[in-house]
Amino acid sequence: MAGCGATYESRYWGRDLKVVCVEKANIERSGAVAQGLYAINCYMGMQWDENQPEDHVRYARNDLMGLVREDLGYDIARHVDATVHKFEEWGLPIMKDPETGRYQREGKWQIMIHGESYKPIVAEAARKAATEVYNRIMVTHLLMDESKPNRVGGAVGFNVRTGDFYVFRAKAVIVCAGGASHIYKPRSVGEGMGRTWYAPWSSASAYALPILAGAKMTQMENRIVLTRFKDGYGPVGAYFLHLKTYTENAYGEEYESKWYDHTKELVGDYVDRHPVPTCLRNHAFLEEMKAGRGPIRMVTKEAFQDPHKETVGWENFLGMTIGQAVVWASQNIDPKHVNPELTTSEPYVMGSHATCSGAWASGPSDYAPAEYQWGYNRMMTVEGLFGAGDTIGGTAHKFSSGSFCEGRIAAKAAVNYVNDLRNEKLQVSEKQYEDLKKTVFQPMENYQVGRNEIVAGTVSPSYLLPISGLQRLEKLMDEYVGGISAHYMTNEPLLTRGLELLCMLREDLNHLGAEDLHQLQRAWELHHRLLASESVTHHTMFRQETRWPGYYYRADHPKLDDEDWHCFTVSRYDRESGEWEMEKAPVYHIVD
Ligand SMILES: Cc1cc2nc3c(=O)[nH]c(=O)nc-3n(C[C@H](O)[C@H](O)[C@H](O)COP(=O)(O)OP(=O)(O)OC[C@H]3O[C@@H](n4cnc5c(N)ncnc54)[C@H](O)[C@@H]3O)c2cc1C
């Protein structure tokens, strides 16, 4: 989404520039919106005075327990409506309220769409704008300018079908590579392994690429856990907001209010905010489960008696999460007669949903406090390196429309940056990318050499298969950094040991073996996931409080601590030494 927005807008401002869009799948059906969506979750409705950008900042700030980059959030909110209007112009069917003629609201911020073809519609705009779209190229590394320290010089990657190596020299790079699933062990393993809530192909490149280039990251500990329908991860938004369904425990009791006093003790007044922050609703769910009164169910039996609501309930999945409809069908669950089970997901790392992990970016010149401005809007702490969507940290609740919109914002700034460089030449030597080429294909070499040592099976003394490395990473993050099997709980000793094991895994990744190009892609996805995991672990260790109970818990610092931790956490990785540096950055409240 963000990449398509960036491509579209780059052409608008940079008529004579070479604009290329590089994608590891095919932009027609790639990313988190690949299957389509049933709602656009970020739309102000300013034309009807439904909401103002300041309202959205307050909403996101409240949901993230006080900590968002208000300058960045405001910047998206003030522009996002225009982006949604473009989608409609390009052919996206948006549902209308028959009485008012306005877009049909699902909730205060969400509008309902017939969105199975959302992604192809958006991709078409990017395709028409780009000088060239390079599909099936996985970007593995960014190039650096050798004439100036800390300046990006392009990117390299390989074609996952042909194995050709690609070098993109570029004055500006906008990273829009989505979030990260499969960092933590998922609930569905074995034959169900690909079934995750966030797209299984979201492999943390959005974080690893900038991290390796030396860009600062923020709020990487703020990983998200989602309450979803069990086994299919079907979304619950339309059910709660539009169908007005509600949850109950195994004995048919309302349970959230039971945990009020307990939660208040942990987070103080945040529990009294409206709407109740997403993480706190998870918290009540988890506590009720731990008390042995699960499963928690969504009460659908009442709403589904209304044929219109029944249709909406099913269509909601058919347009975006078909898997949930299939799971219900295969498990004999008809929500008209059975209240379906809910569960909490494994954690994901992302920056566009009810969470805000990602790169530390410069803010808009007319709105950001001086401390948040060191260059062009959405430029990271590396010159010429921009980001949008899940890539950029501190800005929760942008969703699909906000991500596309942020891509546009970043692109406008990137074009200005390129124009300001004028005829200045970047220096990227052949040696730089030839060295990277060797590194990129090393796993295939490892396999070629090592496979002679085995006669059958897949266990080799001298190489590690990507799937084995991935499972080791997931287990480690699950057990030490607060995954599902630990009830999202961790502490300093666990994190310390987790980091030791992550370092050992990092060493072992030099021995990854890739049998073919598909496995080579898996190998680099694993590299990227590992780096993002290290970042998450360092951030989780640094923040000595439990800011978002329901997302994760520091058992050794179980309470929210506004006095010491009403701040952003910021990290920087030094690729020469392999060390991480952590610092705090202030949170400025710009909106009342
Ligand atoms: C199940 C689900 C339901 C959702 N529901 C809604 C909803 O109802 N409404 C709503 O508005 N939003 C919803 N969202 C959120 C929305 O999809 C995201 O906010 C948005 O897609 C993020 O945009 P992005 O560009 O950052 O990432 P994506 O759209 O995921 O794009 C990232 C792209 O980068 C590519 N890529 C990754 N790594 C590399 C690499 N190394 N080299 C080259 N290419 C790479 C990927 O293939 C992908 O195309 C939902 C998301 C999910 C997963």
C-alpha cells in the first residue's frame, strides 16, 4: 500500500525523474491487502464534519497509552481523506449509507468497502506512474553512498524466479516493505504454519534494511497481539462495531468489568479512557483465560438472526479472510447457532495498526517540534532514506489508507530531496555491490558444497535450512521475549538469555543452506526477521515498565511508569561492531 502510494506521488512531483517500484511478489496481489479488505480503517470524513485530524491524534494517543508521534499522525490524518477519494475515483466501490448518502460507517474511523479488488486497483495507479515496476525482486540490502557517510545510494536484490542479481542506484530510497509475522512462534504450527494473522510473507525487511544501513528505530517493543476468531484469525472489527456482537466467557458471563480494579492498579487512569485501549481489552481476555474460564466466545447467535447482519458477517470474511469462513465450515460452526471461539494471536511487529514499531523519522516542517526535524518529511536518520506504512514508527492507526497516504507524503519529500541534490553524483562502487552479490548467493554455495555430506534426508552437519532457522528463532522469541507459551510475559534474565541465544543464531546464519531460489528468499527473510527480533528484544529490555499489558508484560516491572517512561525508546545498530545503542526520546503532546 505505502509503496504504491509512494510510486504514484513520486511521478506527480517528479515528472522527469526515474521512478522504480521494486517488489518481491507482484504488486497486483502483494502485501497485507493481497486478499482484499472489507473496510478502510482510517477515514476522517472531514467533508461532512464527522471528525477532524486532531480527533484522530487523540484517539491514537489514547489507544497507545499516551505514546505516539503526534506530528506524524496529524500529518496523515489531515491528508488521508483525499487519498480515499482517489481510491473511489479509481474504481473502489465504497458502501454508502442510503439515508445520508455518506460513506457507510463501520465505526467512528472505519468505512465499509467492497474491497476484494482493493489491491489491484491501487496497484494500477502505481503501475501507470512508475518508470518501471520490478516484480519478483527481493531486496536484500541497501547500498550506501561512498562519497558521503550516512547517505543511502540505492538497493540490491535478486529475482526470485530467475536468480538474476539487480543493482538499483538511487538518490532516494523509500522503504515500504510491510511489517513482520513469524518473529514469534505462531499458534498454528506444522501443517497450519502459514496461517497467521499478519501476512506470512511480511518478513521484517522494512526494519532490517534500514537497521543495517544504520537508521534509528523506535518503539520496537510495542509489538501487537490481536484478539481474533480462533484458528482462522478472522477480524472482529465489523462484528463488534457494525453487527454489535459482544464477548462472554465459557459460562456466558461478561468478564471485562471483573478485571477493572486489577487493571487500574497496573495502569492507573488509562483504564478509564474511552475507547478502552486495545491492549487493555486483550488484558482482561488473557486474565479470564488464565483464571480457567475460557474459552472466550463472540456472541453471534443474536445478531445473526437478522438476515442482513448474517450476510454482512459472512461477506466480511469472503472479501478479506476467506480462511476464516473455511475454518468455520470445516469445524461445523454456523455463527447463527454457535457462538464462535476467540483467541489472542502471537505477537507481530508492525507500524500501521494498533501499534507503532518502526523507523525514527523526521516530521513535517510546519508541524513537528524542532527535535523531530532533521531534514525532509519521513526521512530516517540516514540521508536519502525514507519510509512509509509499517516501516515508520510512532504512528499507529494509519491502516491501509493511512499507509498509502504516508507513501505519498514520503514521496513528495523524497522528490524534493532528489531535486535539491541537483547534479551531485552519488558514488556506489562496483566492489560494494559485487561483495553484496557474493553474500546474497552464499546460502546456495553452502548448500552445493554441504549437500555432498548427506546421503538422504535434510539434516546436514554443515548447513542450516531456512525452515530450521526460522523455527529456532520463533521458539526463542516465544520463550524468552514474551510469546504465547509464556502468556506474553518476560523479564530481564529471560531477555538477557534470549539475546545470547539470538547472537548464537546470528552466527549460525552464516551457514544457511539454500537448495533453490525459493529457499534463498526464505534465507534472506530469516536474516531480516532475526535482525528485527534483536531490535525487539533490546527495546523490550530497555523499557523498564509494562506500558501495554495485553501486548506484553515485564514481570520485573509490572506497572506502567509514566514518571520514567513517558518517552519513546530509540535504538541504533552498529553493523561494524554488531552492538545496539539505546536512548530515550521525548514525547511531545501537540494536540490538547
Ligand atoms: C489480516 C489483516 C486485516 C487488515 N484489515 C484492515 C482493514 O480492514 N482496513 C484497513 O484499512 N487496514 C487493514 N489492515 C492493515 C493494512 O493492510 C496495512 O496497514 C497496510 O497494508 C500496510 O501497508 P504497507 O505498505 O506498510 O505494507 P504492505 O501493504 O504489506 O506492503 C509491503 C510490501 O512489501 C513487499 N516486500 C516485503 N519485503 C520485501 C523485500 N525484501 N523486497 C521487496 N519487496 C518486499 C511485500 O511483498 C508487500 O507487497 C489489515 C491487515 C491485515 C494483515
